[in-house]
Amino acid sequence: MEKDMEYYIQVSGRIMKDNLDKRKSLTKKICDWYLDQDKEDICLIASGSSLNAAYAARPFLLKYSKFDISVLSTVEYLDVYREREKNRFTILISQSGCSTNIIEIMRGLNKEHQPFVLLTGNENGSASRYTDHLVEYGVGNETIDYVTLGYSTLIEFLMLMILEIGFQKREISDQEYETAVSQIRNACEMQELCLMQAKELVQKRYQDLLCMGKAILVGDGANLATVREGALKFQETLKVPTVYYESEEFIHGPDMQLTPDYSVFFIDCGKTSDRLYDIYKATLLITEHCYMITDQVHDKRDGQIWIPCRLPAEITPLYTAALFQYIAAHVTKEKNNFTCHPLFSRMEQAVSPKTEDYDRIMKEKLERSRREENG
Ligand SMILES: N[C@@H]1[C@@H](O)[C@H](O)[C@@H](COP(=O)(O)O)O[C@@H]1O
């Protein structure tokens, strides 16, 4: 199988399971660094999908820790919270290791002799030049810029890191630890099931999805991060204007723009009431282009993905992104729509989120991947 976006979504469940099995060795370095210093609270700083992954993991991280964990975009950190975050164990995340905003923060921290850890998917990225404290979080060599495997493995890594820290500090009991590990394992299986059903759904609603012109994604709690990531993916690949909302926020105004040509996606997983389902049914009164991932037995309408395993809400982001990732990957390929508008290159030249050597670094990743394939 060609190592395109679909390939990385396809292998995500298996790689997450492998990473779960080797969780002790995978997280050892960062846990040792954390336990060897005297700061309790953690600050995670990232952008794009890496930021969304940190948001998605946060409810789990807070549940399994006795300290505070903040998640900040690079701009929030630089412009607003830098002083306040000084006394936290700082983790900068960049899958590519080539985001200029992350590098700017690293330079600033180095100047002030403030310690930090870089969590990255690319040990050879430009950011690696600015620190000795670098951890690869188990994504391996994802060669596509529209990251999917990197998103899911990052959420899982953050969860595993907090579990190991809590376990070693004896703040999490053996029982709690084992339960969480087995729930994560179930979620990896649900990722595979969600993806399988996403493929069927895309087949069934093929014309609908090919014509999708504007979309609203609705999710709550940890899955607000999933719809934020889904919106990012839809926009950078399908180039469809997409907004994301919490369910109650959605019906506080954004729903007033709805017309029959809107596509609306709902995540109804880990919920304890029927409220989101009611909002989904009400939305169907305006547009038939409604889709839902649910772990509850409602009415099994067309356009639904049913997950036969009820997991705590904070675990579900490990599988819910698969629907959005697959639509982004597959429908964009079918429409041959990965190319941006000709004017985009002008914009990218004027202002880029990545370092100048990004293209060369991505090319090297691709060559490495081909070498690995040829043994
Ligand atoms: N187009 C991709 C985005 O899909 C991704 O979210 C981001 C992650 O940034 P980083 O490599 O810093 O994690 O990189 C690029 O901009």
C-alpha cells in the first residue's frame, strides 16, 4: 500500500497497540526527567494537530494526575501566559520539529536558562538543534504533512506518560492503572472499527461527501478537540470551510445559518445523556447531510457509525478522529483536490509556519521510508 494519508490512518490502531505494549520504555525518558526535578504542574505548548492532540488528551491527563496541566498555543504562551507558566514542567510539542513558533519559544527558554522537553515525531527536525532533552513519541516516520498517525499516537503518548508518572509516584493504584490500560487497548480496537465503518459510510454517501461545500462539526469535552482537528483536516485537504462547536454552543446561534446544503457531523461518544442525540435529530429537520459517531443504541439511521463499546469520554478521542481523517484523506484523493489555489504559494512564501529546510527534511523522511521498505 502506498504510504499516503490513508495508509497512516489504516496503521494507526496497530501502532497505538504496539506503543501501549511498550509504554514503559516509550515514556521512560520523559518520566525520568519529570520525576528528577521539583516542578509538579505541566505546561504543554504546541500548534496545529499537535495542539489539538494535547487538548484531546487533557481531560484524561487531569483525571489521572494530582497536579495541574495547561495546554497552550504558541501564541498564547508568547503573548499572554509566559510569566505565569514559568514554574511548570514545560513540554514543547512539534511532530515535524520544524515549526518556527516552537523554535522561537525554544530559543527564548534557552536564553533564560529555563529547562524544557521537546516532544517530536522527527529527531532530525530543525528544532532538535536547540535541545538535548528530546523525546520521539512513537509515531515513527510519518512522511505526509497532513498528519493523522501522529495525531493519534501523540494523544496516546500523553495519556501513557501521565499514567506512568502517577503509577511511579504511587498516586494511581494498580487497579486504576490496569483499568486505564485496558480501556486504551479497547479504544485502539475501536479506532480500527471506526475506520472500517467510515469506509462503508463514505461508500454509501459518496456523492453527498463529494459535494460537501460547508461543514459544521459538533463534539463535547475531549471530543471538542476531535472536531477542532477534524475542521483543520477538512480545511487543509478538502478545502471546505468548516467550523466546530460544542453541542450546546451549536444551538446557541451557529445553527441559525443552517440550510439543506450544510453537512453536520456529531460525536456522541462517552455521553451520559441523550441531549446531543436530540440536537442531531433536530438538525436533520433542516439538512439530511447529517453524520454521527455514537456509542449508544439510538435509531441506527443512515449516516451513523455505531461503536459497540462504551468507554469513558476522556478515552474516546483515541478513535473518534478516524472518521474525519478518513473523509479528508479519501474524498480529497477522489476529488484530486490536494493542490491549493495558485495564489496560496505567494502567501506561503510571504509567511510560513515551517522552517526553510522543511521541504528538504520531508524529502529525507520520504527517502528514509523508501530505504526501510527496500530492506
Ligand atoms: N499541515 C500540517 C498540519 O496538519 C499539522 O497540524 C502541523 C503540525 O505542526 P507540528 O509539526 O509543529 O506539530 O503541521 C503542518 O502545518
